[in-house]
Amino acid sequence: MKLTDTLKGSKVKVIDLSTMSDLVRRRLSDLGIVEGTTVCLCKALPFGGPCTIESKGQCIAIRRKEALCIQVEAL
């Protein structure tokens, strides 16, 4: 399932980042978001707005189109 399909506040595990651009994947990697990382969807703003995810105590805002490229599985 995609990150945007999860419920707000639920913890999920990132399983695939291969469909997003290399630059975004590298930026997320620098911030600690790699395959196998546990993340939590904090906010998803309406009308295609950005999503806020939390991992390891830090909150990161990403574009909705990039959140659609992150494949996750429920814990």
C-alpha cells in the first residue's frame, strides 16, 4: 500500500522507494528514511497538499506526489 493510504497516526514500515526520483530518495536517505524504517503519517493536508511524516523523533514534510511513491506495510 502507499503511504497516503494509511490512517493518520498509524505506524508503518517503508518497504520500497524505487519509484521515486533519485534526488528525493537521496534526500530522504540523508534524513534517515530508507527501506525498513518505521514511519508515522502525522498529517495529510487536503486538496493534494503536503504530508508530514515522523521518524525517529523528527517530522518531515514531503510533497503528496512523493508520498504516493513510498510503498509501506502495516506493523
